[in-house]
Amino acid sequence: MYFHVTEGLVPDVMHDVLEGCLPYETKELLRHLFQSGVLTLGNLNEIINHFVGGGMRSETEKMTDKRKKEKEMKTERR
């Protein structure tokens, strides 16, 4: 059976990008930056190690932050 325009599924752009061209383009960009001397492996590792990303945190981390804030507020009241 051949693909039909009205019966085919819509392509998933995120899968096409994340599993298709993005890894390849990222590799080529890094290769160019390394070869041109703009970036070194040491610099890249330093950037990665100091990256603070958003996203999900564990409940333990959330509770620790909450307790720290509560403690700071109690200290400020005194």
C-alpha cells in the first residue's frame, strides 16, 4: 500500500529533529569550533560542569530548599 495524503499520519517534528538532524548538526558544530580554536575540550567540560539547568528536582531537594528558606526567615525576624 502506498502513502496517501489524506490517510497518512502527520509527521512528528520533535522526533525528526531530536533523533534525526540535531545530533548530527551538533557534532558538526562542535567539530568546527574545536578545529577553529574557538572552543577547547577543557572549556566545553567546564561549561557543562557549571551548567545549572531547570527541570525537575527530587522531593528531597525541594524540602531542603523549603527548610533553608524557613530557617532564613526565622533568623531575619530576630
